[in-house]
Amino acid sequence: MNLSREPAIPDKVLRRELKRNGWIGKQSVTPEQLKRAVQSYQRRFGLKVDGWAGPITSRTLTERFCGCPDHALEARSAWDKDQAREGLTWAIPEKLTGSPKMSAGDYKQVVTVALAHISTVCGARFVYSANARTANVVMGTHRERSGGVLAWSQLPNGSGSQLEQSYDDAERWHWENVSPASGTIGLIHVIRHEWGHALGLGHGGDWLLRPTYDPRAYTFRNWEAKEVVARYGPPQDVPPVDPPPGPGGTRELRLIVKGDFTWEWEKAE
């Protein structure tokens, strides 16, 4: 931190969060080492690099939605490129309810749409599997207090082993792109973030793979896009995908397709 200014959070909280996410070790850290750690953190996430844990830096450290440490598997990890381009399989053995509740079919379609966008950015394909024992990625659930860790995902280790993800069933999820209910969390945003990890990306950049939730960030761009293309090559042809159901049923709503797997629902006239 800048030695002339106090951090926006208590020093012990700053040290705890930096340690928990791999920016400093367990040994004692001098003020100068702490400042350099904050600078490295700011540089990774596109923040002003001044070494001061001010309001913005402190918020990104403490208001995290993803349970993956920033330095998890820091060495670049990935699936076999040919396997990913042929199709990584995913399974959802547990229905995610949240609020408003969605059916198992709705949830499957939401995941399909979320992953289809990634296939427009890089060469990886994604295929639903009804067999959770053999799927490459299993999307499970957990139940935590609302507003805590929304989800987490394992990263590939190069062996092709099955990966696990988990999404918080206590959250109030929404899956629309327009006018979501106050206090709800974008499920598509979070799925794409966690699948960034499942494809080998750690936290980084200034958009979707930051560890804090931003309702504006629901697409791969810039840093995320560059990283997945480096691992899996340019995109292949992507088959059409139906959007997920609108809130309240589709009979009273009209679908407006915006492009790039983005859509809106509005009241039908």
C-alpha cells in the first residue's frame, strides 16, 4: 500500500485476503512487500496500479463471488486441444432452483446458451451428457448464504480428469438479459465465468474473469478471448441455439434476438 495512506479495509483483512488468494505467503510481510503485492493484484485486474488498497481495490478483494483462488494452478492449464474441439461433455445431476424457480429443462437450456457463446470465441465445443460419471465437467450445487460465494470450478490439470463445479442454490438467479429483478444474480454470467476456469483460465483481465460479480460482464472479450483462443484455436461453426424461456412464460412476452447469443424479452402488444 502507499505508505502515506491507510487502506480502505483493516490491514489484517487486507493481508488475509491477499494471503488467501496467493498474493503473499504465510511468512511475515513487510509494508514494502505488501505494497508490491497490492500492485501485482491491481495490475492483474486492470486497476490503477498505485499499491494502495483504496475503495475500488478493497472491494474487488472482499466482495468476491467466485471460490477459486486467484493463483490456483497459475501455470497455464488446458484440455487436450483436439478433445476440446471435438466436444467437452457436461452434466447437471442436480437441478438448480434458486428464485424464480426453473425446471431442469430450463436449466439445461440456460447452460447450453451460456456455453454456445464461448464456442463463438474459440474452437472448444460443448456437448450435454446425461451420464455424470463419464462427463468431462459435472455442474453440481451447494447451499450457502445468499450473497456469499456464488460458485466455484476446478481447473484442468492436463490429465483429462473429470472436473467439478458447484453453484449456490441459495441465490436468487435470473437468466434474462434485460430488467432482472432487484437482488438477483445473472446465472449466465456466472456459468461463463466458471467455465473460463474449466477451460484453464485463472482470474484475470478487467471483465468476465475478475473474481467480483459485475452484471455488465457476461461475454468473453479481450483477455478471456485471447487466452481461450491460444488454448483451443479459432472458433468453428456453431449450430443455432434456442434461447432459454422468458420470465413468466412466453405467451405474454416477445423475444428480441440481439445477436451473439444475447436476447431480450419484452411485453407482447
